[in-house]
Amino acid sequence: MNTLTRLLRFVRPYWWGTVVTMVLIFAITILKLGPAWMTKLIIDDAIPKESLPLVGVYLIGMIGVSGGLNLLGAVQLYLEQWVGQRVIFDVRGALYDHLQSQSMSFYDANQTGQLMSRVTNDVSQVQFFLTQGLSRLVTTFITIAANLTVMFWLDWQLTLISLVVVPLILWFQKYSVKVWPLFRKRQELQASLNVVIQENVAGIKLVKAYGREEFEADRFNTVNEEMRTVALQSWRVFGVTGPGQEFATYLSAIIIITVGGLRVMQGHLTIGDLSAFYAYVLTMFAPVRFLVFINQMALNALASGERIFEILDTPLDVMDRPGAVRLEHVRGAVSMENVSFAYGKGAPLLRDISIDVPPGKTLALVGPSGSGKTTLVNLIPRFYDPTTGNVRIDGHDVRDIQVEALRAQMGMVMQETFLFNASIRENIAYGRADASMEEIETAARAANAHPFISEMPNGYDTEIGERGTRLSGGQRQRLAIARAILVDPRILILDEATSSVDNQTDYLIRQALDTLMEGRTTIVIAHRLSTVQRAHQIAVMEAGRITARGTHSQLLRSSPLYAHLADIQFQLATEASASAGPATPVAQR
Ligand SMILES: Nc1ncnc2c1ncn2[C@@H]1O[C@H](COP(=O)(O)OP(=O)(O)O)[C@@H](O)[C@H]1O
Ligand SMILES: [Mg+2]
């Protein structure tokens, strides 16, 4: 019930809308009793008196009532949606905000598909209930109460007899509950189908290259067939319950006509009473037929609500401390002191890391893949917090600086450049949406990106497709560099791309990086020997520790691992320049 009260808390701002809706539902249900009563009056009063004007009066009454109740119905329908859609807008917004503020560890622990399904599926379950189920539930109870009252008043014995079919109707409803697991299954299958399709579209090149079309088609067909089976199963249930309840209602009609007819003959009832009674039974059974279904709908909404609150209740682990300072302009000293770190509850991955980078200087991290270089730099913008030890900017522990202010001081160029499905201009200005066109262009020039951008059909307004597929790796990197230049950060974190590009492009990127790094504190995970050589200090990482540090020439002597890495790099560099041949205007990759 806790979930229910919490859901209702979202409804509270629109409480008056809910109250008016309930009042309208009440009024409509009472008015619905009217037409059948008018019919009774026509039969019992107007017809015996053979008075056409009286028939006219009752008819006008009937039209008035049904017109009025449908008008109220229209208002109620809209108002109900007005409230429901607002509530769901708020729920969705709260979820989204909360997801955005979650730390990276949260995203490590939760699957993308799961999170998506909470924001879409679970929210729509709640929405379905709030905008339709709730009012139906209320309508049902008011209708049952109102109709039963009038029916008892007309003839309580006949009322009891007519209720004989209720157990049968309820039995069919219990049976109909079988569709809910099938519904859930269908949603899961839908999600699997989406995954298959998404992977096939995104990985179409791989599928074709390895001739796996048939394998993928099989994968698709399996899910597709299962969906058909489940859909048919649920329709089999509906096939039983729909007509079954119809039949039960029909049975009750027969009972009422037969027994009611007898009671008219015995003088207990008038013909008008019987006709009204008959109408009331039918209008009562109509909502009763959905009672169990709506109850299940409510239970599902509660289950979904629980899953939504589970997310909303996940505490934010990377948060501003009370009294965190808003650091406006940093000098850019970055240091770590005896830092160790583990992902989740795993074994420590980084151990006893200490670094000290003075403002404006460059630290290069080198080491084999998997040694923890990316993990180490992730601690600086607080994508994760260290398990022990601390990370400092200008001597302030990063946990004492407002997260937003902290990250505003940093520029990051990651190993993989993520580009949004938007124009080149928007992608460059991602960190500074207010940048002028001139500033964007200056940044692009500094990043050696301007030439290829201006050759594109729409220049800076060229839309780059999903995942920026229409750009080469080298071009994407330069866009990322331009993005960082535009932000003009004091501290720069570079995870150099390992993917090789041709010599000319490599030269352009290196030049762009030099511009970017100038005068900024830089921590670079370096794969290029040229970057390493220019760093003020170099740290060699092995299995989560810094095992050697110094300058290039010092490390060549002191660290066998470094000497080995440098050796490989030299070889690659030599091979690349040998194969490039004489300097020719190389097409930009
Ligand atoms: N989000 C994560 N959750 C758990 N383990 C991770 C995560 N990211 C990286 N790792 C593990 O941490 C180790 C170091 O990774 P990483 O810092 O990316 O190394 P490097 O950048 O030096 O190649 C690897 O064994 C990797 O599998
Ligand atoms: Mg890495």
C-alpha cells in the first residue's frame, strides 16, 4: 500500500481535478438510472391514461437526461485524462531526472534495456490505470450500489434471484486473469524482438560480411513465432471469457423475464417495474464484467509503481556534499593520494595510486590494455569515487567541490567519440550551447576540422547520422577535440584513440591535440610515442598500480615494460612512415 500512497502523492497537485472527476462519475451514474425510470413511467402512467402529451413529457425528460449525462461524460473523460496525463508527465519527468543524476556505477549495475522498460513500459502501466482503470473501478462500484438499491426497492426477491448468475460471471473473470502472464510475456518478447532488430540493423555489415543472414533470420523467427503463439493463447482466453459472460448475462435476462413475468401476473410488480428492472440488471452487469480485469490492472499498476519507485529510491552516490564549494577558476593542479578503487563490491582494481600534476603540465599514462588507465582518469571528474585515498584539484578534495562546477573545469576527449544525431555545429557546441558560430568555427579550425567540415554539403549544419556514421574515425576525433577546445577547460583528460589512422590524418590530429593541450593541465592515456615523449612526466601502469615513473629517457633505462612498449611504438611508427611514401595530399579519413 506504500506504493499506492506514493503514487497518490503524484496525484495530489491535481486533487481538485480528481475530486471533480469523482463527483461527475457519481452524478453520471445516478443520471443513468433516469431513462429506464422514464420508460417505466411511460408504461405504467402515460399509456394507461392514453395521454400522448404525458408520453411527450417523459420522452423529453428522457432525452434531457441522456443528453445531460453524455455532456457530463465528455467533461469527465477529458478531465480524467487531464489529470492522468499530468500525473504521468510528472512521474516520467521524475524518473528521467533521477536517471540523469545517477552515477556511472548505477549504469554499470543496470541494463540499458531494463532502464528503458521502466521509463516506458512501467510508466504506461501506471498511466493506463490512472487514466482509465481508476475511474472505471469507481464507476463500477457506484453503479452496482445505485442499481442494486433501486432494484431491491422495486422487488427484493426478484433481485436476489437475478443475482444467481453472478458466481458464473465471476468464474469467467477469474479465468480471464490467465491473460495477464501472457500479456507480460508478450511485452518481454516485444523487447527481445526489438533487441534482435536493433542488433541486425546496427550490425548489418557484420551480418553480411560473415554470411550470417540465415542465422539472424532464425533468431528473429524464433521470437516472432513465440509472439504469435502467445498472442493466440491470450485470444483463446478472451474467446472463452467474452462470450461466456455474454451467455451468463443472457441467462439472467431469461430468468428475469420468466420469474419477473410470473410476479407481474401475481400482482407483485407492474409491467413498467419489470421493464425498468430488466434495464437496471443489464446496466449493472456491464461494468461487473470488467471488475476482476480492472482489479488485475490495478495490481499491475502497483507492481509497475513499485519498480518505478525502486529507481527513484536508489540513492545518488556521487552527490554534492553539504557545503561543497563552487570552484569558479582553478589553477589546475591535479593530484591523487594513495588512491585505491574497486568497481562495485569487486576486488580492488587500482591500488595505492599517487600522482601529482602541477598546473599546465602533462602526465602521460602508459601501460597494457586492462591495466586500469581509463579507470584512473574516471576518478578525476568523479564518474566514480575512490574506495580509499583522495583526489584533489588545487588541493581541494574533489568531493568537496560541487560536481557541476568540478566538471565544468574539465574537457574530455574519450577513446570512442560519441556524436549525437544532430548537426556538426550542435555536436561541437555540446559543452557550450551558447557558443557563437564564430567561436565554433575558431574551435574547429584549431582542431583541424574546419577543412573537412566546409567541404560537406551543408557545412556546419550538416546533420550527422545516427552514431555519426557518415564520418571517419579521424574526423570524429577532431570533432571531439573541437568540442573540448570550445569549452576551454583548465584540465584536460585525453584517452587517445588506439585505432590507427593514416599518417596525414595522424599529423593533423596530433597538431590539434598540441593546440588543445597548450597551457592546460593534461592527463593523457597515450598510445602515440610522440605524445608520450612530450609529456612532462610519464607513469607506467601495470595491473592497477603505477610501477614506474619518470621521463622518456629515464624510463627507457629503468622500466623494461616501458622499453618494450616504446619499442613496439617505434616499430609501428617506422612502418607507417615507410608505407606512407612521399608526402602526397592524402584524402582525409
Ligand atoms: N564499469 C566497469 N565495471 C567493472 N569492471 C570494469 C569496468 N570498467 C572496466 N572494468 C575492468 O577494469 C579493468 C581495467 O579497465 P580499464 O581501466 O578500462 O583499463 P585500460 O584503460 O588500462 O585498458 C579491466 O579488467 C576491465 O575489465
Ligand atoms: Mg582504456
